[in-house]
Amino acid sequence: MHPLLPDLFPYPFERLAQLLKGVEPGGPVEDLGIGEPRHATPPVLLDALRENLHLLGKYPPTAGTPELRGAISGWMERRFGVAIDPDRQVLPVSGSREALFSFAQAVVDTTRDRPAVLLPNPFYQIYEGAAILAGAEPVYVPTPRENRYLPDWTAVPAEVWPRVQLAYVCSPGNPAGAVLGLDEWRQVFALSERYGFVVASDEPYSEIYGDVPPLSALQAAGSLQLDDAILYL
């Protein structure tokens, strides 16, 4: 067994389920539990699945099909106005949790002294678990109201920065929905360049903003003429 497994914290939704056990709601209730889909699957997806059931006997390629990668890069260009190479810069995953976890395992170098991983607080728990199981110290960056619920990087102790190897950034953030602007991204990238860590940009909530997309890390990097040290999800 992995020797660091005992260091993981209980999954919060398990505790929430225990707290709500036997509770009978007395009025309208907003479910703040796990974010499972609440809407029916669009017919276009169901039709596509039915039409391709004959392919279920084959293992899908790890890199995804060229058609899928092309569709993903095309959506990125339509949505965010960024051009990415579908063959070199797109890797489909089964879900964001797997990718977020894998980032830390690939990036953290435990041969260096006391590696650290930055994560916004509050945070998606996979950030913390990924950091711990990669052998790094999770460092919790507050997102206070007075900072518009954005990460307050000044709260990171000066002695921690040289040990940082990875920073998770979630924009729009969860739960406040705060979006990093160009100046905030410039600050993140400047810190990354200064201390040599990778930025993992987690942007699963971009679609809550409808027709006008929030600024993505890739857009910001393009505006600032940067093209490395960023992992986008």
C-alpha cells in the first residue's frame, strides 16, 4: 500500500451524507452535494452512442481519435479564440479528476528538498490528495472576500516559494465563481517564471458564463506572449 494513504483526509461529501441522513426538508432545498448532472442527456449524444455501439469491442487509443482531438481544438478556438495543435497539445481524459491527479504525479520531483504544491482554499479535494500522494506539501492559498475571492498569493510565506513545483488555479473559482483577469494571470505567470513551477489551470466552470467566456489561461498566456509551463484543463 502507498505509505502516504493514511495522510489523506476524508472525502467531504461522505461526511455531508452522514450529516443529512434522516433529515426531512421543510421547504425548497438547494442541493450542494456532489456536482452530478441534473439534466437529461442531449439526444444528439444518445444518437451518436447508439450509432457507434459496434465500436465498443475496441480499446480507445490513449491519445483519443484524431476526430475527437480536432473537435476539442476547434471548440477551444471558437470559444476562446486560441489555436492549439490537436496532435501535440490535446490529450482527452475520462474526467477532470484523473487529469488533475496525474498533473501532480508527473510534475512533482521528490528528489528536490520538500516539494510544495499551491492550491486555492476552499478547493477541489483532488488537488490536496494529488499533492500528498505525489510526496509534496499542500500549501493552502486563501481566497478572501477582500481579494474578490481570488487567490491571495501574498499570503504564501516567502520561504515556501522556492519549494513550489506546481500551482493549481481554478478560474472561474469554486464556489464563488471569481474569474482571474489579465493582471491576475500576469502575476501568476510572473511567479511561475521566477520560481520555476508549473501552473495547472482548472477551468471546468467556464460555461456558467454563457455567451461571453471568462478569460482562460491560454488566452492570457497568448496576450502575454507566453507558451510554456501551463497545463490547461
